[in-house]
Amino acid sequence: MAALVPTNQPYRHVVGDLVMRFYNLSGNNGDTLTIPGVSQILQADPCPTTAINIGCTFSGSVITFVTTGPWAATMMVTMREG
């Protein structure tokens, strides 16, 4: 399992007390993304740019990806910061 690093500076959108950020990522099954400064991830939506299904689980500020192999995606994460 590898710790993923986005290839972009994520776009940031604020709606009330929620923040949405968009990340460009690539990885493999079991890789994780840790987002610093996040108190709670509420939603994580991967949009694959490769022909593969991407699932994910999240706890605290860590997202773990579940796939059948290598993948690339744009990922929207809705969270509370702080």
C-alpha cells in the first residue's frame, strides 16, 4: 500500500461549513490518501479517467481505495476542515 500524493494543487469550494476539494490521483488497490487539517471526511467521489471501477472507504482524514488494479481519477472530497 502506497500513500498517494495528488498531482495538482486541489481546487477549493466552500459551502456553509463544508469544504470540497478536487484532486488528480493515480494509484493501486489499497493505496491511501491522507488529507492534512481535516476533522471529518463526509463524501469521497472518484471519477475514473481509466477504465476501472474505484471504491473507497474513509475514516477521519484518510481515504483507502479499493480497486482491481492500477487506476487514475479525479476525486472530489467533501469534508470539514479544522
